[in-house]
Amino acid sequence: MIIVALDIGTSKVTAIVGEVDETGRVDILGLGVHPSRGLRRGVVVNIESTVQGIQRAIEDAEAKSDCQIHSVYTGITGSHIHGFNSHGTVPIREKEVTPLDIDRVIDSARAVAIPSDQKVIQIIPQGFIIDKQEGIRDPIGMSGVRLEARVHIITGAVSAAENIIKCVQRCNLEVDDIILSQFAASYSVLSEDEKNLGVCLIDIGGGTTDIAIFRDGFIRYTAVIPIAGDQVTNDIAVHQRTPTQNAEEIKINHSCALASMINPEESIEVPSVGDRPPRTLMRQSLAEVVQARMEELLQLIHNELKKSGFEEIIPAGIVLTSGTAKMHGLSELAEQILHMQVRIGAPQQVTGDQGVIGNPAYSTAIGLLMFGAMARNSTALEPKNIGLWQNIKRWFQVNF
């Protein structure tokens, strides 16, 4: 079974082709990556540029995997994304919980007022209660009188979701499903022990920093911060007076989030704007610029942790992922500001391309692939409704 993940990011578009065997193991067959120039902070602002980026990434993935791609699983993020918890209650009609009761209680939980320009993208079950008995993961077949459900509801701007679908469809592709980006990444970088104990996943992308907090095996809190790796690149470009493309290369190859870790005598060559000759600058000066921006971002993350109410009950700490997470010194700086243990999360539960496995830059794409594999292997899934994203049974099957 062939599955394709399409991660449409602010800085790059990634397409990964995977093959799933009968045991559910995912083997990577091909990878396509192309710069993304049609998005700003996770939202499509130029359809033509986005379509071109998708087409190039898909063509590369097809060539390397020797497969024809027809449909994809893709992610969604952006500052328009909002997540909140809800609760629903219904009577159990036949005194024994049936799939219909599950549908009814989820519908009850989603019966909340949301702005007219927002649409429900995902409803993620957090557990069920039967006659005040909590901690139930799969209530089907259990006896009782009253069924309750706790869920996490993700909403997003109607236009943002529709534009993503439009870009994919203009590449002659179908959308299998749209998944919250940080939720997708959690499949590839978090262990079940971390999710049960309590952990915060921080995905620092190009345009946004996505946060997801897990506790007792379920997602409990989500947030999006509109500051990420691109702001670091812009700071370097301005401070070092170098073109943005060169600033991105400098960030990848020479940046450090802790200036104290840099040898004060170490220098780097920085290209100048126009026909001016390159200049030699101290690497510690670069690190000071980067550290200032990363401290700002980590403080905003700290504020979100306080706001969530989970700051004191995530003993598994922080897991940083995405390309920016590889920055030298970032985990050390994060531990200083967040006062928690921090590790870098990279996809490990797949086989194939060694350039992808263990690389945090592909965490979301691999997570989309793994989600697709589990969803396809589920036998009781109903047909999808992309326009409404009412994939409740899908979430129930995948998560429980």
C-alpha cells in the first residue's frame, strides 16, 4: 500500500512517498523537497507559487520512488488555528454503547459556537465516561445509562483550509485528509510513555511555532505562535547586511542559540549585498543576534505553557522538532528559559532513506505518513468528507 505525505511549509514543500506492509511498518520510497515561496506564516498568500512548489516536490518524489502520485495527506497550521476542549453527554439508548452512541456524544461535544469564518478541522477524542466512570478509551459494548466524551476541537479559517485544498487539487491530486501539523508531528517523534506521562511538543517551523501538550495519552492543549525560523533568517540578513538566501545558509551552517558556546576568536565569511566583496565577521556576533530572537520565542512558549495550566504537570518535559530544532545550543537555551528537560525529537519509526530518518526537519511529513498508514489500516473507516472534516470515526479508530 502506497501513501504520500505533503507538508506545505512556509520555507519548503516536502513530499514523501511511503509503502506500508501488512504489519503497518512504513518504508520510505522517495523524497521531494522544493523551496516554498507562496506561504506566509503557514497561510497561502500566493496560489501560483504554492502550486509550483507542490508540483516540483511531487515530481521529485515520483521520480525517486518510481510511483505515480494521485492523493496526499497534508497538514495545516497558522495563527488562524485555534484549539479548545469540549464535553458532550448523551443517554445510552440500548443500555449498551454502540458506534451510533459514539457519533451522538461527539456531535454533542462539538455543539459549541464558533465564529462564522472558522470551521472545525479536527475533533480529537480525549476519553469517555460511562455513569461517572472515567478513563475509558473504548466504550463500545460497555453497559451503562449515560455516556460522556471529552474532546479537543481544532478550528481554522475557512479560507486558509480551502486554499490549501485548492492548491493541491490544481496539481491534479486529491486530499486524503488535512491534519493539524503538530498533531501529525507527534506521531513520528513522541513515545507513548511521553504522551502518558505528560509532554510538550514544540515544532519550530519556518513561519510558525506549533505547540501541542499531551497528558494521559491524549492531546490536551494546542497553540500557534507566529514567530519561527524565518524571523531568525531576517534578523541575520538585516544585522549582517547580507541577502536573505545567504542569511538562510548562514543560519543553517553557522548559527548558535547560545553566544557563550562560541569561541570569541572564531570568524565567518559573510556575502555582501550587490557587487560588494564579502566581509569577515565574528561568529559570536552572529550568535548574539540569534540568541536574542530565540530567547523571545522561548519566552512566548513559556507564556503559553503558563496559560495552558499544564506547566507543572508535564514531567517528560519538552520535545523540540523541525529544522530549526537542530540549531546548535537551542536545547541548552530552552532548558535555561523553560526550566524543564529538553530533547530534540526526530522521526525514528520508519525505514528507508537515511537522509530522512533521524532528521527533525522531516518530522511533520513523516508524521503525516504514519497517520495515513494507521488510517488506511483501519477497517471501519467511513468515507471522508473533506469539505466538513467530520472524520470522527477516523479519529476514534486511529487513537483507540
